[in-house]
Amino acid sequence: MSNDQVPDVPSPAGRTPLTWYILVILICEKIIQHTAVTLAFFYNWNGIHSRVAVNPNILMALGAVLAVLFVVSLWGMIRRQKWAMSLLVGLAIFDIVGEFLAQGVFAIVITISFLVAVAILILTLIYRRQSSIKD
């Protein structure tokens, strides 16, 4: 195993930890969500342009970039690459901050997207600690 790969975390039965599987599922959700939201902005489904505080074209472009980066992070997770953990932390933080910016208020409506981003952030940090990864 090269230095850029995350070692499998030992578990009682010698299997991959549950946090890894949950992260993979949540990353898949984020890929689907950002793809759908990007399409919603492109086609202005249900008048979504009027519901955001930021230019919808910017949000559409950022959504597309985030979808691609979540695909890259999924690939990194599957290949057990160390950088995937750092990418996921960054993406989750960006997604959380993006919710505040898109809604334009500090007291945001807590959405599924926000909750999944927080879950990804927490689980990535837990998995990183379980893996003893020190970037």
C-alpha cells in the first residue's frame, strides 16, 4: 500500500467500518442532489430563481462543480486515497456555508442538504480519526 492510501481500519471482524459505508451512501446522495439542483437552476423548475438570494447562474455553476467534486471524492473513497478525506471535509464545509449564502439569511431553514453536509463532515472526521490519518 502506498503512502497516499488510507489503511483499512481494523474492526472486530476485520471488515471496513460502518462509517465508510455511510459516507459512501451520503456522497452518492450529494452527487444526485447537486445534479438535480443544477438542472433545476438550468431549467428554472418551479421558479427556483426567485427563491435564492444569490445569482442563480452562479449557484448553477457551483452546483455542477460540487457534483463533479463529490464524484471525485467518491472515487477517492473507493480507492482509499488519503486526499479524499480532506476533499470531503472541504466540500462539506463549502456546502454548509453555501446554504447560508443561497438563502441569504443567518437563520436558515434547515434542509436535508444541510443535514447531510453536517453528517458528512462529522463522519469524515470520525473516519479520519479511526484511520489515524494525519494530513
